[in-house]
Amino acid sequence: MSPHRRVVVTSPQTRLAHSRRRHRAAWRPPAMDPGEVRRAVVVYRAQRRRAVAALVALFALLFGLPVLLHAFPSLDDTRLGGIPVSWLVLVAVPYPAMVLIARWQLRRAESAEEAGDPGDQA
């Protein structure tokens, strides 16, 4: 057994949530003024519309790869370093492509949020 005592490290939000649970008090988010509510709704809708394109790209990637491999059966016979190219495509393409889609969507969501910021329109 080690001589060091283990210490649990949690975020302040976690500690706050645990303390709220102990007090059994209902927690409500702070009320927003009507202008903030309108801005939040506009930003939410803009981000949701932009998310549709990212979801379409993700589904095209995930469902398109099997279709692509079925359309080109010669990729099973073609080898690169002794490994079928179809296997390399399945291993090397999806995750980097998903990372790129996620980064693209994040930039688009952030730009929608910045465009909806009334402080930038002064």
C-alpha cells in the first residue's frame, strides 16, 4: 500500500451539483431578459440549420464508404504493403474525416454565435 493518501479532484461545477443535491433545493437557471432570449433563440436556430449540413456529410461518409467499396470490388484485390486497399480505406478514412467534419461544424457554430452577438454590430 502506498504511503500517499488518494485525493478526489473534481471541478467546481461537480462540487456545486453535489452540494445542491444535499440541500434538496430546486435549482433554476437564471432568468434572461427578453432581448437575451430572442438572441439565444436566433443563435440556436442558426446553429441547428448549420448542423444539418454536417450531419449530411457524416451520413454520406458512413454510408458512402460501404457503397464505394461495393462499387469498386477491385480495391479488395489491390494491395498496398500486403494489405488490401479496401481495408486501408476503412481504417484510414473515417476517423480523420469525422474530425474534419467536427472542426468544420464547430467553426460554423461559433461563427453563427458571433454573428448573433449584438455587441459586434456597434
